Amino acid sequence: MGRRLLPALLAAALLASACSKGEPGRPRLAAAGKPAPEISLPKLVNAPFRSLSGWEQLKGKAVVLEFWASWCDPCVENLPHLNELAARYKDKPVVFISVTDESASDVEAFLSGHRMDGWIAPEAGQDVFRAFRVYGRPHTVLIGRDGAVKAFTYPSDVTPQTVDELLAGTLPPDEGPEAGLHADEDADPDPSVLGEFYMARSSGTSTLRYRLDHFSARAVTLRTALDFLLGSPDQVDAGPGTAALLDAVYDIRLVAPTNGPDRKPELFLKGLAFSTGLKASMEYRDADVYALRRVAGADPLKRAAAAADAAYDGVTLKAPGSSFDVLAGRLGERLGRPVLDETGDKGPFSYSFVFDTREARVADAELRRLLGLRLDLVRRRIKVLKVRK
């Protein structure tokens, strides 16, 4: 998706039995300044243990607990920053653990093209996401050497000074920007609900939560919901009469069985067709697209110290710490044709670009002059979201 806002809203709804057990004296839900809830991670990669069955294995160590996913662009953009921190503190009593609910095989495939220096915990259970109040990814929880939760934050905000304070025990408790959502999540979901589809027109502030068994969204466009449930497409093929429905804002709630594969997309597509008449599907097509590439011999672009939010006002993109995926996405919107990032480098980079043209040749000239990048027209197999009524 290449946007922080959407993954940052992404979050968990969990089993009713989650976190009901644990070490005496430990709370069921994480709170800044309190002992961390008990933790169990069935698999570990890059770690001295095959699994983690409790905090006793990490006694005396500070922990940077990072909740991430390979499909979450901001998570991937923050990997270089987390790798730098892991390298800087490799001889200190602090552990960096990246937790995901993705399968070990999916994580292994991701690691074939990406570097992660900290510990990695695939196939994490829903109880862990529930216990540590994961309202979106990336989501970072800082735990002190005394075993207490110190802060809820975002990976790019974890600086060397933050880690130093975490190790020294001087980091002040911080409930984080999503503290207001805590009360809304304290009640366990009703275990008697076996399946549910709900969709209604809405307005207001957007929130979005996503887990294996549950998806809930408030005030999101249908495009956004499809993006999360079916995966980010390279192009949207919207048929006649569908645009208004795609851009309208809805409350959406899905509950699907947890045994077997993720069935929320199937449930949503059937409910969508029944309630709105829209039929959506993801297809792969061969198409002429633009490839964003480096100009040979151009001066290298300035690297950012850490990943950071990109700002876009409809004309100017300001990226103080982003990959070129963000630039490619905006170029695609402007040029009316998908633009794929084929620079081979995820950054993060510090750059800005003004979108004052809809002509590819003019954009290409500006990219070459300002960023040392170019646009090449190529034939690629792309992912297309097809919507018909």
C-alpha cells in the first residue's frame, strides 16, 4: 500500500479466551508502567531459542517488541532503521523481536529478498496481538529490563536515545497515540458469533482492525476495504456505475471461521455482491506500465536516517524518509498508468517531488533532473482489481 495511515489503523479482534491465563501478577492487557502480559511465541528465527514460552527466558533484558507484516509497506520501510538499532546494540542487554501472524514459510520467502537482523517470530497467536493492544501495524511496544511495559510507539520513533533510556530505566511511561482505543477493546468479542457480515453507510474518523477471524472498519471507503481484504492492486478496473460506490464511506464488520485459511475475503465478496450488486475480483493481466529506475551515473539520492511519514497535498510530495514505492504510487495516479518501483532499493530516502504534469515525458525529464530517476515503458504482469455492477 505504501501508506502509513492505512496500516497504522490496521488492528486485531481476538478470541474470547485470549490472555485468560498467565503468570500471577501479570495483567491480561498491556499498559504503560505495568508488568508486561505473559508472552508465548511458538517459533523464532535468528534467535538462540526455537520458541519463547515466557519472560523468564529474557530476564534482565530490555525488549523492543515490533508487530509487523510483510504486506505492510511502512513495516518494510522501517526495516533498515530497526536493523541499524539491532547492530548498534548487539552487545547490550536489549532484544529486538519482530512478531507476525504470517506463516513461517511466508516469512522465509520474504527474508530471501529482505534483511532482518533482530529476532523474528512468525505464526504468533492472536492472544499476543490482543495482549499488547495491536491496533495497527507497524506497532512497537517497549519493555524495560524490569519486565514492565514502558511505551507504545512507532518504529521510526525508536531512536538511540530511546533505547538508552529504556536500558537505563529512565524512559517515561507512554500509552501512545492510540490510547483512546483501549477502552473500546477491553471487552472480549462474543464467542457465540460464528460468522457475520455487516455493511452500512457511514462518516467520521476512520479506524480499521484486521485479524484472521475478524475485520472491522469505521468510516472507510470501499476501495480501502478491498485493498486490505484482497491485497493492494497495481490498477483498479472500475466498470460503469461503480466509482461512486467505491469512493463512498462505510462501516464494515466481518467475522469468519478461524479453522483453515482466511475466509474473510470470500465472506466480504459474497456480502458485497448481495448488498450492493458489486462484483469484485483480483486478476493478473499483462499490461504496458512504467518502471521507475535509476539513471546510470546519477548522483545517489540522500538517504534518510530513519523512515518517516510522507506528506502529499495533491501536488507536492514531501518524503523525509520513504521508499520510492510512495513516489511510484503517486506517479501512477497522476499519469493514469501503473508505475512500478524497479530501483532495487527500499531506502529510506529523503526527497520531494512536484506533480505539475500528466505527461509521462515531462515527468520523466523532471525525475531525471531532480532525483536521478527515469520512467521506462515496459510490459509487465500486474495485479488488477476488477469491479463490475
